[in-house]
Amino acid sequence: MLESITLPAVLLAIAGLLAGGVAGILIERRGLRRARGRLQTEGRGIIESARVEAESVRKAAELEGREEAQRLREAWASEAERRRSELERQEQRAVERSETLERKLEILDERQERLDQRRDAVDRERADLEKQGRQLDERERTLGRRLEEIAGLDRESARRELVGQIRDEARADAAQHVREVRERARGEAEREARKIISQAIEKLSVDHSSEAAVSVVTLPSDDMKGRIIGREGRNIRSFEAATGVDVVVDDTPEAVILSCFDPVRREVARLAMDRLIGDGRIHPGRIEEVVEKAKDDVDKTMRQAADETLYELGIHDLHPKLREVLGVLRFRTSYGQNQLAHAREVALIGATMAAELSLDTQLVKRMGLLHDIGKGLTHEKEGSHVEIGYDLCKRCGEKEPVLNAIRAHHGEEPARYPETFLVTAADAISGARPGARRESFEHYVKRLEKLEAIASSWDGVEKVYAIQAGREIRIMVTPDKISDEEMAALSEQTARRIENELQYPGQIKVVVVRESRTVDFAR
């Protein structure tokens, strides 16, 4: 019974388990179908989102590519324009260099032509000498035969006598020929030098203006003088203390005079006084403020003047200290000649002559510009402007030719470079040309008196005349006391004393004249 009950139960249990498993499988399959549908839906959403995002990225990339292409296009156009400008500048420089080379070739052709002419002249002279030599040989043979026939000398004795005679004649002829060649060469050199100097002066036309040691400031009325003086003179004392100049308030109508040996300080004072008069507010505090502003303006003017001169001459590597002192020359004068204008003129005249002689024009410009640089510091340092300028340029690293030009243009040392001679000549031309320099009448008269006194101080001097406005001193000596040999020593000693004891523009020619006269009367 128990066995019959257990079997159906087991079968039912198995059947239930099978039914449950099938139902579970069906339920699981339904869940899987639902999950598959949900996943397919999510996958289609993801794909669609990815497609939209990809489209957005594509459009953004396309837009960025267009912008990059536009930027590259603009950069290429800018680069093309820059290269085109650079090519145009290079083409312009090439044209300028070509013109310069053409001019140099023309100069070389002219010089080659002159050399060819001189070579032809030398060849002709050589041919003449050879012809004269043949004639001398023939004459020697003829004279030898005649001597043997007439004098009865043996051949060796006659040969020695004839050779001595011919040697003397040949030496005399050679000396005469050398003298003629030397005189002809000297004449050609002098003509060529005059031509070069004339061309240099002709190419440079400079207006000269003389400057005085005082500045006159015009006033709107005489009432302004009282305001300039101030209560108990406090304004004028403050002005003189701030500027370092003397203010002269005299009876001159509507004007005051500023006096100072330093032209820079005088210019600062003049500028400050003009501004105070224009402003009308004159008191110690205002004076100090205006004077400081005037100093800044004058410093700016000096720097600008130096920069303009350097730009004009094409000098761009000058030491800052030299540039500063060069600006000071804007307000420095020598016998009324502005020293910055003088330095510029010497540089240009020297460079023009250097170009004619195929020398270094830039070096000559630098030497001419700096030859008087020491005059910008003579108000601050002891010593001559030559030594001051030499020491300054040496400390600033200037080359030896520049240093040689500074000392050689006043004879402190011999000229060691061809350019130095040009700078010395250009300095003499700039300082000695009419209107370049002037001096007061009193100084002029004193200089002439001192010049004649120096020349008259020697024993044996009979008369002395200062002529050509003091540029030549003519000394008449007594023939019985001064010999011909002593004349040279007298002129040299007089020249040295003039150099050491006088200050003068340009140069002074010393001429010593010695002549003997015998006078008698027929009655």
C-alpha cells in the first residue's frame, strides 16, 4: 500500500517539477525577449545619439577647418606682402649699389686714363734718355779717337779722362732731368690738390653766424624789471643762484642782459627768463621750477642736435659719453663759430676729399667729427681741449686714427695716417674761410700788438708788420746782424713763441726778409 502510494506521488512530483521547469523556462524566455527588446531600443537610441553627435563633430570640424584655412590664407597673404616689400627694398639697395659702383668705375677709369698718360710720358722720357745715351756713346768714341790723335795719350789714359768727363756731364744732365721731373710732379700734385679742395668747398655751402658771450632778453615793458629784481632783490638772487649766470639790469630800455662764460648755462637762463616773463609769476619757488624745466629742455635739445648730426654723417656706433659731449658742442663756440657745426663741416669736407682720393670716407667723417670733442669739456676740466678730447676718446675705445687726428691737427704729434692730413686740412678750411670766425675788436687789436711785440723782441729786427688781418707777420731784419742761416732759426723761433703765447684762429705765416741796399747820389 505504501509502495502504491509512493509511486504516484513521485510521478506527480516529477511532473510538477517538469511543469515548473517548463514554466520557468517560458518565463525566462519572455524576460529575455523583453530584455532583448529593451536593449535593442537602447542600442538604437545610442546609435542615433552617436550619429547626431558624429554629425555635430563633423560640422564643427568642417567649420574649424574653414577658419584655419582662412587664417592660413591671411597669413600667407601677409607673408607674401612682407616678402614683396623686402624684395622691393633689396631691389632699391641693389640699384643704389649699382649706381655707386658705376660712379666708382667712372672715377677709376679717369684715374686709369691719367696713369696711362703719365706712363706714356715716362716712356717718351725713357726713349729720350736712351737716345741721349746712344749719342753720349757715339760722342765718347769720337772724343776717344780725337784724344788719341791730338794728345798722344795711350788708350787707357784717354779712356779714364774721357770717362771722368762724360761721368760729370751725365751727372749734370741727370740732376737737371730729375729736377725737371720733380718740379713737374710737384706742379701737377699742387694743381690736383687745389682741384680736390676746391671741389670739397664747393660741394659744402654753410651759413655762418657769430655768437656773443651775452644774451639779451626782451621785456614787454620796463615795469617787468622790478618784478625780476623782486623785493629786496630776492628774485634776482634766486635766479642767479639757480642758473649760475649774472643778470644785468641797467638803463637799457625793455631788456635785461644775461652774462656767463658757459653758453649752456646762459642758454638755460635765457630760456627760463623768457618763460618767467611770459608766465608773469616770478618768485623763488617758481624760479627754481622753471629753471629745472629749462635744463631738461636744453639737455633734450643737445641730445637731439647730436643725434641729427650723427644720422646725417651715418655714424651709428658712437659711445654714449661721446654722444653726450657732442651735444654740448651745440652751445659751444670758438671765435664766434659754433663747434658742432664746425665739427660737422670738417667731417663733410674731409669725406669729400677722401672720396676723391679713394680713402676711407667713414673713417674721415668720424675723425673730423671728434677732432675737437674736447672743447665740450674745457669748462669742466683743466687742460687743453686736445688732451681732454684725446683722453676721452681713448677711454671710450676709439681707434688709433681718431686719436691721431685729435692730437695731430694741432701739431701735438705727427700725422701717421693719410686721413689725418685730410682732417687737418679740412679743419683749416672750416676755420679760416671768410665769415666762419670772428673776434671782438679789442681782442683783435691786442692780438696784433702781442704778435708784433713777439716779432720785435729779437736782436737784429729792424721793422715788423702784421698784415692780412693778423694772418701774416713780416719781419725786416738788419743784414749786418742777421745772416741767411740765422733767418731760418729766427722764423722758426718766432713761430714757436706765437704758438705758445697767443690764441688765434687758423694759422699765422711768419716771413723774415733780409736785403742789402747801397745808396749813393750823383751830383
